[in-house]
Amino acid sequence: MEPGIDGYLPSKPCTLVIRGGYINAILQNENELDTLHRDITDDVPVFDCKDKIITPGLIDPHTHLIFAGSRAQEFENRLNGMSYEAIAKSGGGINSTVKATREASIEELVELALPRLDSLIRSGCTTIEVKSGYGLTLDDEVKMLLAAKALENHRRINITTTLLAAHTVPPEFHGRADDYIDYVTGTIIPHVAKHQLADAVDVFCESVGFTLEQTKRVFLAAKEHGLAIKGHTEQLSNLGGSALAAEFKALSVDHIEYLDDVGVRALASNGTVASLLPGAFYFLRETQQPPIQSLRSEGVPMAIGSDLNPGTSPFANLQLMMNMACTLFRLTPEESLRGVTCHAAKAIGQDQHIGQIKLGYRADLAVWNIDHPSELSYQFGMSGLSKRIIAGSVEDVR
């Protein structure tokens, strides 16, 4: 990371002034510092971060953090040669997670999520997006969204919520995908919007998910009810879901391994973020890589998310995703850090508040015992995180 990059502290010493939970000043001039020190009283906390590096708090813009049940046996079965179809017929796959999640209470879902959340926190996260999508009924989708927001009562963390009711067709709607989309657009989205339970609406637009026309119906309903739009698109094939989402001014499109140049240009034209999910790419042993160079050439911001979920990316560490983005997709360490800070903030619609060390931004920061920012994506398992600062409140990390 070169010194002086916008939104990050320069290499020479400086002082951050935090007031009311926001960054009030960034001082480097010695006269300014002397004036500040004279104004400081004994009851004002001062933290010495000498020989440490400060970054914005890391942001995970794509998780499925709330779920019940385990898919470890399914993982073993796949390694032993069992097909996805055979696993699904035997009661595995996403419907096993749906069944377990429906059976769990809000309190149980929170307790199950806390260890996963703690792991993300230890990797430097201060903000996490959480999707629903394992309930697939109004009551169960609401339950998941409530459980996600309840995490803020247990840990110092910022949670944004996304309604992913259009994740898959539930068993009771088997063979009736259009009827299920009617239910999502006519019942679930209006209720969630009315009660302000989600910040955005997402759709799995894919051959094994929902068609382009069904996806458009969900986007129209989201827009009608004032909710932002995101998309699971171009993961397994190129249906044009990313371009459609961009036309609706989507915050982000995620996965995008099969995104073509038309889709890339649509993202660039509409300010939509490309969210890379290297954990799923790795876990599924995919070979089709996202079009990184095209995204660079068109100036499309690239965010990085964990995609934490039980079936295809059971990883609760954002630094691991930074490493995978560099090793698997050939992002630079600088790109990977932007991918979990300023670009991740844009992917969840909060880039005017978090994701940079900038005047007027919320003081969500991470303090690291490292020599250079590239170490965050270079190694995994030794996070180096010393402190997290959320809205100016300092928390030591153990």
C-alpha cells in the first residue's frame, strides 16, 4: 500500500481526532498537534498506536451468517463421489439447511451464529451484511432477519440485512416457481419493507435458481417498496442477471464468474459493485474465474466477501478471503484491502459513512500489529489485530 492513498493513513505519524463517534480531524502538522495536546483534558482518552497500522474496520459485504444445521456430512459424501443430485434426494443440500433453520427459534439461531460472528470479528470486521434465504416462508424469513439484527445486542458489530427469500424454490412450492415468486413479491417483500427488517433484496438468478424474468419481478417489487437491490448472478452460467441488476442500479452483483463484457460495461455504467466470493470458488473447485482484468479496465469497484454459508463456503475469516482473492483471482494486496473496506462499503450502500479514514466518516477502525498493509492478505491464521474501534469506542482483541 503506497503512502497517502485516499482513505488510508499516510506512512508518517499523525493523530486522529474522534468526537461523537466520527472522525473529526486528521492532524500531521506539529503546531496543530501541540494545540490539540493543550486542549486535551485528563478525562479524554488518548491511545498510542506507535509502530502500528490503522485501517478502516473491515467489512464483509456478503454472508449467510444465520442458519441452523451442518452440511459436513454432505461435504464428505461429495468427496467420496456422491453427486449433488443424489445428496439432494437423500435429504441433503440447501433444503436440509432450510428444514433445520425453520425448526430453530430466534434465540437458537443467534446462539449458533455467535461463534461464526466472533471469528469474523477476530479477522478485523466491524460491519457485516447478513442475508436471509433459509426460511422461505414469511415467518421464517422474518425470524432470520430478526436474529441477524439481534447480533448487535450481543457483540459490538454493525449488521446490515438483506432479504434473500428468492434463494431457491421451497419444497411446498416444488414445480411452481412462478407461484413462489408471486408469494415473495406480493407477501414477503411488502411485509419486510413495511417493518424495516431489511436494507436490500437479493435474488439467486441462475439455472438452478430463478430465471431472468422471475428475477426482474423481484427487483420491481423491491424498487416499489423502497428497498435496495443486490444479485447472486453469473455464478454457474451467463444468464444476463448482472446486466439486469445494474439496470436497476443494484448495489452489487456477487459471484460473477461467468460475467461477460456486456455485463461488465453495464456495471461500470450504473455504478454497481462486483463482489468477489473466492471462498465458494475454492470450496466448489471451480475453474471459471471472474473477469478481473475487464473489471479493472472498466473501473468497476471490486468488493470481497466471505459468502459464509454451510454448503459452499463454510469460512468465517475475511483475511482468508483476502488471501484467496490474491492467490486465486490475482488481485493485488491493495485491491484486496479496498475490497473489504471502501468497495465493500459501497456494496452495502454505506460508502458515505464507513470504509475510509476520512473526515466526517464513522470512526470504525482496525489497529494492527503489522509492518505493512500487504500482510493482511499475505498470511492467514495470525491476524495481528490489536484493537477494533467502532463509532469511536475502543475494544481490545484477544
